[in-house]
Amino acid sequence: MNKKIKKKEVLNYFIEALKIYKVWTFTAWSRTEERFARTSLGSAWLGLSNLLSIALLSIIYGTVFKVENFKNYVVYIGLGLVLWSSLSSSIGSSPNILIQNEIKIKNTNTNIFFYPLEEWCFQLHNFLQSFLIVFLTLIFFNKAILINFLINSSLPLFNFFVFMFWFPFLICLLGVRYRDLYQLIPILLQLTFLISPILYVKENLGKLIWIVNLNPVYLIISQLRDSIIGTEVNYLNFLYVFFLNIIGLIISLFYFRKIKDLIPFLL
């Protein structure tokens, strides 16, 4: 397998993995079905669990922060939580993607990109099913978010999807070499959540608001959330994040090229 990889550019190798999309989309969907096998509501639990969290946290933090417009706050916190839940789940599972498939990688000639793409597709399935239920519920609190989503959210949503692939993919590659990442990532995610304006507005950070601009996970979430809510719609910022995503994707592909021959030996 390694000899075949050496003869190809990484980009061509990646394109080959994309061509077998029917396979990794099918296996990703099968994982979702297996996860909720023998449940009455099936994958609807993804959205319902988020709705329960949104309802509880909206009441608690709405009271703590003494919000003036509770309906707008429910939409704000609801979108923030469902987007955070998807990204954190994607990032949290990433260090172990290749490690879990060690036997397959060592004993088959399957394109290594297959496993990150399958995980990405699995996370997308979870996100779309959860987001749809939450979004339809939030429309009852603010009907304008439907129009805002249709008009403003195409590029932020694209950025969200691209980031959901390359960032976990890079961590997954690093996780092969540095096994401590599997223990470190959950801690970093918890700290990131606490310092991210998910449950509160960023103005509450006061002089520490500069931290927000150094948090790539929050930037991805905030741009999509703001485009849906209809505040701070800045298309230049969307393009800025788009180019950052492209750079991140290129870096992850170059790092893959650097360690691709070592992956079977590091697992």
C-alpha cells in the first residue's frame, strides 16, 4: 500500500477517496442506524437531547444573567449549543480515528482518507438531524431566523462543514504520533467551552474580549449563529474564515504527506 501512495500526489490520493463517497457515506449512515437500533425515536434523540439542554440552560442562565428578551436568548443559546455540540463531538473523537482502525489499515489497501471521511460524514449526519429538530423548534421563538438562514448562511455553513473536516483530520494525524492528545483534547474542549460566548454574549467578557478572536472554534460557530440570528453579518469575515479553512486544509494535507508512510508503524 505504501508503494502505491508514494507514486501519487496527496491531492490525487484524496480525490480517489472522494470518488468512493458511496462507500463511506453508506458506512457512516450505518453507524448512525446502529447507534439508535431498537429505540422508538431513533436518531430523533440527537435533537431531543439538545432541546432538553437548551430548555434547562436557557432558564438557568437566563435567570442568572437577567436577560431582557428571553425569546431571543433562547434562540441565541439554542443555536450556540447545537453548533458547539456537533463541533466538540467531531473534535473529541478525532484523536482516535486511525487508532480504532489499526487492523484495517495494516491488513488492507483501503485509502487512509476513507476513515477520516467516514467519521466526518457520520458527524455531519448527527449534526443535520440534530440541527433540523432544534432549528424548527427555535422558529417558534423567532420566525425571522428562517429567512436569515436562507439568505445569509450558505457561506458560513460551508465554512462550518469544511472546518469540521480539516481540523479533526489534523488532530487525528497528530493523535497517531502523540497519544496524549486523546487525554488532552477533552480537557481543552471543556476549557474552550467555558471561555467561549456560547451561553453568554461576548460583551460580558469585558477587557478579555480579545480571547474570542483567538478561538477558531468559536469563530466558526459565531459566524454561522450570527448569520442565522441576523446580527453582525459581515461577508468579508466570511471570506476571511473561508481562506483560513483553505489554509488549514492545505496544512493538514501536507502533514499527511509527511507522515503517510509512517502511519502503519505508528499505530
